[in-house]
Amino acid sequence: MSAIEKNKVIVNDFVVRFANVNGTGSASANYLFTKAIFRMGVFVTPKNIFPSNIQGLPTWYEVRVNEKGYLGRREGIDLMVAVNPQSFAKDVASVRPGGYFMYDSSKKLHPEYIRPDINYLPIPLMQMSNDAFTDPRQRQLFKNIIYVGALTALLDIEFSAIEGLLADQFKGKEKLIAPNIKALQLGVDFVHKNFTYPLNFRVEKRDLLKDWIMMEGNAACGLGAVYAGATVAAWYPITPSTSVVEAFSEYAAEMRVDEKTGKNNFAIVQAEDELAAIGMVIGANWNGARSFTATSGPGVSLMNEFLGLAYFAEIPTVLIDVQRTGPSTGMPTRTQQSDIMEAAYASHGDTKHILLFPSTPKECFEMTAEAFDLAEQLQTPVIMMTDLDLGMNDHVCPPLVWDDKREYKRGKVLDAEALEKIAKFGRYLDVDGDGIPYRTLPGTHPTKGSYFTRGTSRDEYAVYTEDSGAYQRNMDRLIKKWHTAQNIVPAPHLYQDKNKHKNGLIFFGTSTYSSEEAMDILKEEGIFVDALRLKSFPFNKTVVDFIDQHEKVFVIEQNRDGQLKSLLMIELQANPQKLISVLNYDGMPITADNILNQIKKSLSLSTPTVKAN
Amino acid sequence: MTYVKPKFRHPELPKNKLGYSVDYYEGALSTLCAGCGHDSISAAVVQTCFEMNIEPHRLAKLSGIGCSSKTPAYFLSNSHGFNSVHGRMPSVATGANLANKDLIYFGVSGDGDTASIGMGQFVHVIRRNLNMIYIVMNNGCYGLTKGQDSATADEGSKNKTGHVNLFEGIDLSSLAIELGATFVAQSFSGDKDQLIPLIKAAIKHPGFAFINVISPCVTFNNNVGSTKSYDYVREHVEATATIDFVPEMTEIITSYEEGSLKTVKMHDGSSIELHKLAKDWDPLDKISAMNAIQHAKQKHEILTGLLYMNPETTELHKLLNTSDRALNSLKKKELCPGSKALVDINAGLR
């Protein structure tokens, strides 16, 4: 082993990356590692970097451990756990100088992978597993558990935390615990015998997380839909959104089956495609059930026509867009925030849609519930803009909260009694002056309230018309409704009571973690900025003021074209000279370093240079 | 043609059991071409619902896009209607039905709307056995875009411009049977006597009920050489046809003499009388139905009547084991697990 820096011990601040072959059971072993750190009360952020494949290709799992609560990705790998010879070249290269490379030494490491500036931790994982276990599948699986055991010793992870997790995991199948413990112990013993441990970076137990939970955003969206009272879910499988409806299905099976009859108070249909999925959602919402679908960019593309119908015919619609790297099929298992423009203006003609930008699983839960309220109040599509990073990675966040006093906001729906009191029902009449008309549900009243829903132009009484005046009145009312929406969608979060600095940051969704971290580092370096986190579209006056009150506004987002910046320019007529894009579009979650570099570069470039004349 | 529908009705129009006269079941004035087969089908729907004592507001009309899909505006104005997007009515109907199982879902589509752009949804709504009536007003052409061939146009059929269709026509009825539909019928827009009992049976059928109605396009596909013209259809239906009334540019109404007659018990105990069936035809037998369709095809005949039916059918709600109550009637109490359940969920995530 080459030189280990022994001079400085780093506690709770490092990155471990696992390099595995997908389909070999590594995911559960790696999860065990993350969850153990979580249970030790320390902030931990895992990122799955997986292929669009089921078995045999390289897959990585990166875990950042952090004491300060920074939950974004960090560049620079302190310890690489390399179990996949296919990716050794890349894996060796990605370790920071002075970092560690743990590998399966059952086979000799090729000399080309020897770097003088990093440390090697050879463990004959396969050999040890083969010696200890006989079943071929077990040999494969426990190879992973052995390295988890080794890591507990190297990083000072409490063995009891892992034991507790195994006990939870195998509740009812207790006989599986012993071989797991055996494998873990093999790893521990090997480290004790062969290496200096713990390493100079390690975990120390803390109580930083209090009552926090660890959850995937997609599961939180699915649960949010259950709490919001969604009864009809229609969907078409697409990564990375699939687990939204899977979670809805699991939670509904637990909590939405009538105890007396054994029947489901929900219906889930796997549609033939995304077009049918959104069609079903629109049909169900039209008929008074709360209904939603989840998809990703390619699905949103397919849903465009129907979204236009829902906008124009004014039908509540909830769509959860778990964004992935586009365009086209793009990188289907990588993250991006690149459906902003497509979602904001989905469909032909003059259309615009409500967007929500959650940034944590807790917000996924809350905003999904809110999406149903907004969709029904505004009678229009509401699109949740989450992404692969938020949806499919575990995130630590405060616990989910539900107020039992909260009532569903079902919007302006006339029942039979209300219809009796009305002389003439006009589906598209702006009775209240807020642009939101009243609707009726099929089957309500024998003689009153029926109307013909259509995507073609109609008058205030839902009668087909090609009269220009009637068409234009309707389009103007839809804009009035849009202005009403501005004041009821979730307001942006301002990081300061009053905007006071020259420069500001705007960010949203999963760019939040790294943006906040970048702000802290800037502050440490004496560069002060104001910040605003967007939670929704349309934008309200707070956003207008924020841009007005700053000389420069850095718009941080994860796409190539600065889509949110464009939206700010289009919708708020924000001065393009003021808005500076800070972008990341390589498919990996944005890092604080990346943000810092771009901001600093821009600030130094704009510093006026004094020229001698 | 007048654009104001006369409101006057004979004061002594007969009333049905609900106390409604037939005009209560009508819709807005049709804007389709005079003589369009679709208007006859609309009239049959009105008559059917009147005779069946259906509360119009307990029925929802759904359609896609095209001439046929306009027709829900022309019947049952006291029903909610949904003119959705091209070829996508089945998905909207599926969602609507899932939300409230207690209404009748009446879908109207055309041959373009179903056999081309909507083929995927047509296929899958059958597969799911959605409890609905699905009528295709089939004229073999795209009327609203001025007469292009549709996918149900027969190979060799000539349209108004003299263009001969090169491609095999899709037989929606055979396809529906193949896909597992448990009620498949075929009729002719001019044959109201047959169409009304078929629609009645379709409404009663507790699953997906498909009726393919040949409905000639008087404007673009009623020429010599077309296999969907009034003349051709009249000459090629299996039974003898008599023409009631054929003034130029008015609706053509055809009525058949009684042919062979068979009674099939419906699931709810009512029955349907079937006309013009081939001798060795058992509408309850899928293979016999498929054979008869193929034989008729060989002879260039257009079969009408109930082609296939299985009264024992399991519709989507049963397959999904949904609540006996309409999902759209469930309240927060039944839907929201509340903060208490969240305590356990949070605990499970630590």
C-alpha cells in the first residue's frame, strides 16, 4: 500500500462510489450501507447511476456522507468499491488523488490500473464468498455483503446499525439473517487482519437527522396521490416514472381496500400507451374522480394533444413528469430538468399549464396532494416537474405531515341542489369574474346542467360556435383564469426577508441542494448573493421583484438551453442581459462545485478591467 | 335546410314510462349532409332510449373526431357529452366509466376514428371489456376532410373521384370478435327496425358491446363502384330489402321483411329477437360467427344482425375488483388514510 495520509482525520464528509454489474444483487447491499449511515444520524445522499438494462452492464451507486446537511452530489471520489472489472479503467481514473480503490482481488489487478497517487484495498471477495457459501446465487449475493462488512470496519460504521437493518429486512424470514451476518463478519475480519483501519475519513454517530426519513420522490408522489383522494390512476411504464404508480398501487392496496367488502376504493389501469393513459385521466376527472398519471419526457410529448384538450375544455388533470435526459430517448436512466418548456406550453395553439417544482420527497408528497386541489380549483392540467434524481434516489428529508382537518378543494362543481337555483347553466360563463367557470358532472340532474364537452370552440353555454367574438372571449377568459392561478399556486421561497445584494440566484427542484451549498461557500469566500427557489409556474410578483431588484440573476438549471430562463423571459419580459444561465446537462445531478465555477467565472469576467490610456 | 330546430311537437305525443315523449331524447339540429346515414343512426338512438325508458342524464355520450363523432350533439341533449380527440374516445370512456360505474356509456366513432388513428385504443378497450356501447358509423371514407379512403374501405372500392382503393379493408366486426368482445353486431343505417333492437341489446349487455353500422356517405362515397353506397349495401345485405322512400337528398330508410328469427336471452333475463341470420348460425358460438363472416365475405355479402354474443361476461370493474359504489362518490373519509397512518409510514422510512 502506498502512502496513507495519516495527518488529518475527516469525519462525516466523504464520497464512496460502488461500481457493480447490474442484476447481481448489489443494490440491496449498497442500500444497507447507506441506511446504516442514515441510522447513525448523519446526512447521507445516495445516487444511483444505472444503465437502461436489466442484467450485465456496469452500474454505479454513489454515496455522499456529510455533516453539514449538504445533500447534493459532490465531485471527487474518496473511496471506490470496484466489483466490476468491465469498468476498472474508468473507476481507477475517477478516484481523487490520495483516495482509495477497493477491489475484488480474486483475480490479479492488471498493472495498467495501478496509480501511484491512490491507495489500494485488495479483498478477494469472490474467493471468500465461494469458500464460505455453496449455493451459486448466495455466492454472488454475499460477495456484496462481504464488502459492506469491510466498509463498516474501514469507515467505522456501527455493526449494530447493520444488524438492526437486517433484522428489519428479514422480519419473518429470520433464518436469512445468520448468513448475512456471517458474510459481513468475513469482511470485517479481513479488514482487521490486512489493513490499517479505520481510514482517515470515517463516520461518527450524530443526532443530526432527528426524526427525518429516507424516501424516494416517486414513492412520495404515489403516497401523496393516495392522501389526495385519487381514485383512478392510468399509466404506461416508462423509466424513471414507473415507481410512482407502483407506489400508489402498493399504498392503495394497504390503505384503500374496503374492510367489509374487500373491494378496492381505487382503480389502476396500465394503458396501452401514454396517449391512452392521459385520456383515461381526463375521462375520469371529467366524471368527478380524482385521477392522475405519471410519465417522463417522451410520454409528455405523446400527451400533448390531450393536454391541449384538457386546457381548452377545462378538465382537471394531474400529470407527474419524472424528467430524464432528453431529447428523444436520450439517456433514459439519467436525470435532467429539460421538460420545462415542453410542459409549460404542451400542445398546439395558445396553451399554458400549471407547473409545480418539488425539491424533496416531502414536497413530492405535499405538492402531489396540492396538485389535485389546484387542478380541480382551476379546471386545468397541473404538471408536477420532478426528475429521475428526486424520483428514483433515496433522499433524507423531514417526516411527512398531514393535517386531518384539511379538506379536499374540489373546485366549482354544481350539484343538483345548486342547479335547481340557477335559471340557466352556462358551462363557460365567468360568473365570479375570476375566469373559472362552474362545471357539472354527468348524472347530476335530469334536466339541468348537461352540456357537451369539446375541444372545438363554443360559446359560454358550451354550444358549438365559429363566431370569432365568442372564441376570443373564451381565450381571454382562460388568460384571466391564468392570472387567478398566479396567486394560488405555491409561492416561491425567498432566502432573505429583503433582497439586499447585487446578485441573485434562482433555482428549483433538484438543483436546490447544490445551489444552497454553493451559496454557503460563496458566503465563506465573501461573495454574498440573494436567492429565490421557484416552486411553481405561473410566476408571481415575488419573482418579478426579485429579478428587478438585482443586477445579475443566475438561473441554475439542469438542461442545455436554459429553459427556465427562457420561461422567465417569455412570461415576465425579464431582461435577458440580466439573466445568466448556470447549467448542467451531462445527465448527472448538478454539483455545488459546478455552480460555483460558473458563477465565479461570470463574476470575474464582468469585473471592469482598468485600462491604461 | 333550416338551421332552427322547430320546437313544436304534437301535444299528444306518446309518453314512455318516465313520462317523457320522444322529443325529450332529441338533440341539437344535425349539421350533417342531408341524407347522411349517421342521422338515421342518431334517430335510432333517440327511439331506443325513449323506448327503453332511459333517464338521459344517467347516460354519457362520448365520441372522437369526424362526422360520426359529431352526432352525439344530435341526440340526447339532456345527457352529458364528450367530443374528445381523434381516435381517443375509448380512453376517455375508460376513465369516465372507472370514475362512475353507474352510468351508461355510449360511445360513437367512425371508421377513420376507429380503424386508423384509433385502432390502438379500440383494440385495448375491447381487451379490457369496458362496459360500454361502441358504435362505429362506418362509411368507408373520411367525410369531414372530403372523401379520402378509410381503412375500412374494401379493396377495389371506387370513391367519388374515381380513385380505386388498393388496400385490404379492415373488418372491425371480425377483429372485435377475435379480440374477445362479447357482443358484436353489424347493421345498416337504413335498417332502423334492426338497429333499434340491436342498440337495446347492446345497452343491456354488461360488457363491451360493439355495433358496426354501415352508414353511407351521401356526399363522397355513394357512387357506382363504391361498396359502401346505399345501392351496393342494399343489394348485398344478406336478407331481402325493400325501400321505403328514396327522394333525392333526403334520408333513405330501408325496411326488411322478417327473415329467420331467433331469440337470445340476455344476461338480465330480457331477450333479443334476431333477424336475417344465416341458417347454420349460432350467435352464441364464436367459431360459427367467424365462419359465417368469412363465408359472407367470399360471397361479397354484408351480414347484418347480431354476429356474436356471450351474455356471461366480466367487465373491467369486476376484473379490477373496484368498490360497488361509484369511485367519484367516495369521500375523504374513505379515501384519505389520515395522519395516524402517516406515523407508521414515517417510522417505516427510518
